[in-house]
Amino acid sequence: MNKSIKIIVNYFLGPLIFVVLCLSIYKQISLQQDLMERWQEIKYSWRNPIVLLVILLMILNWGIEAIKWRLLLLPIEKISLRTSFKAVLAGCSITMLTPNRIGEFGGRILFLKNIHRLKAISISILGSISQLFITFLFGTIGLIYFKVKEQSFLNSFSTGMINIIFILSLIGIVLLLICYFNFPFLSKFISKLPFWKKKIAELAFIEKYSTNVLVKVLLLSFFRYLVFIFQYILILKITHIEIKWDLCFWLLSIFYLIMALAPTIGFTEFPIRAKAISLLIGIYSGNFLGVQFATLGIWIINLVLPAIFGSIFIIRTKIIKDEHA
């Protein structure tokens, strides 16, 4: 990317998007008719012991990811579950600074031997594909659910926009599935392209995982998906968002699909999340303030706290390990 374009995106466009979205959220909150009553309800809600359960589920969430990362690494290096957990949190801290959190490998590979780090980048991409596939799959099912059962949802958005998202998600499912089960071939093919040949020749390595292992990784991604959906439902309940559980599940599946498709980076992610979830939940609940605090709570618990701990782990590890390590 041209240097001047990078400067515009990083120092002008990003902050501008952040400011515009924050102003939009502030305006919607200020228009809440029962603002003070809602605010008192929310302050009391955060004393609810369910918040502790949501935090424990965060540990389970990243614990499942640690198991997945350790499983994928087995062909090149055996690490403990504890080290794997530190690595995924370190990846979380790095990924907060990259578009759509694609830079998680930057933190994870620090906990591996030097000779395995480049290989682990391909493995990290494979793990990300598995999680993205589950997100696209359930997001698409969610869209079908609302197309069949919830006319009020369809009336709130343009048919064209819903169809575009649906088509993109279907294409995404097919491409991700092909890439996931044919990743060795894909990485070798990419590495032979003239533009990439010199840059990622060493990244073409990827172990030929058995179908059994690949299915296990998909199942772990599925269980992790259920955990963070359940977390969001719990937070919405304690902030007095009264929506049926099944309806809330499919709304959140569409929300995560939209977040997977939407370009985000660093500090712009929260306001984009807040705007997207308010558009979806707002169809069924007028408690806008509750939705925003639920979104803030999930963002802090699932991303900010792990990123803080991950940063500590990065500080305490060697960036360049001894050759024999």
C-alpha cells in the first residue's frame, strides 16, 4: 500500500470513523426517554452474580481456543496447555491493533521455537478459517431463520441488503470449507504465484492434517462459538433486554456474521459493534442504553481484559529465543 494512503487511513480515516460512530451512539442514548431510570437499572445490574459467570465463560472461551491452538501445533511442536493459553492471549493483545483482528499469529508465535515460527503462521491461518467458517455457517442459518419466521426483521432492512449479505455468506461458507479441507494445496499454490513467491515461500509449509483432526478443530470452534453467544445472551438479560432466547441466539449469529464481514481496526471496533448490535436488537427492544452497556461489557470482558493479560505475557517472554530453545 502507498505510504501516503497508509497515513490517511491510519491517522485520518480511522479516527474520523471512530468519532462519527461515537457521536451517533451518544445521540441515540441521549434520546432515550427513560434515560435516568435505565441508567439506575444498569448500575444495579452489574452487581448481578451472573457477571462473574460471564467472566468465567471468558476463561472457558479462550481455554477452548488454547486447546485448539495446541492441537494444531502438534505436528511441529508440543507445548503445554498453559503455554498455549498464554500464546492465545498474547495473540489477542496484538490482534487489537490489526484490521479485523487478523494479526493474532504475531503474539502466538512468540511462545514457539524460532525455527517453527514461520510454519506456525500458516497453522494460525488454518485455525482462523475454522472459526470463521462456523461464524458464516450460523450467520447464514440465522438469516434463513428470519426469512422464514420473522417478517418484522425483514421489514426493518432493505431486501437488497439482506440478499447481498446472504449471498456473500453462502459464498464465504463454500470458499472457507474448500480452503479448510484443502489448505496444504492452497498454501502451496499461493506460494508459487509470482507476487508471493519470495515473500511467503517458507509459509507454504502446512502439515497434512487428518480429517479426524480437522473435524475436531471445527468442533472446538463450534463450542467456542456457543460460549460467546451464551455470554452475550446473559449480559443482555442482566441489562434488561427482554428477548426470547432462541430469537436472541439467531440475532447474535447475524451480528457476528456482520462483524466478520465489516472492516474494523483497533479502537473503531467497539463503536462499530455497538452500532451493528443496536440496529439488530433495536427491532425487538427499545432499551438502547442496555444494549450499549451489554456490548461494552462483552467487549471489555472478552477482548480488552484478555489483551491486557496477553500484553503482560508478551513483556515476560523473549522475542528472540536462544537457538537451542
